[in-house]
Amino acid sequence: MAEEKFLTLNIRKLLVKKQNWRRSEVAVFLVKKFLKRHLKTDKIKISQKLNELIWKRGIKRPKTKIKVKAVKEGEEYKVDVAS
């Protein structure tokens, strides 16, 4: 059976310091950085649903607290929105 981990990512404090017009793209970068640190791997794939959740409110106001589910498949983790 594949290994599953549930994580809650709070990136609000890090996004406040970024420019308004770049916050969503920086949020995607920060999610990957956070997951690399906690899952201890560089091979991470973010699902389309998670990407759309971050970008849902536009480039200036991304979602700042995200619950994700990481499933290990082989050597890589596939990250999706926790439901």
C-alpha cells in the first residue's frame, strides 16, 4: 500500500513579504519548498486541483492555508488537496 501523509500548509507569513502581483506563483514555489523539507525528497508533483485551488482567487490573493494529502508512489510524492 502507498504511504499517505496529511499536512496543513500555512504560508500567510511568507506571502505578506512578497509583491501583490506575484503572490500566487510564489505560493506554488513555497508549497513545493515546504513539502520538500517535510517529505525529505526532491521529487514532488503537485496535482492540477491543488494548483487551481491556489490560483482560484487570482494572482494577488492566493489561498494561504491549505490542507494537502501526499501519496508516495515509487520514489516520488503526488500531492493533492485533502478532502
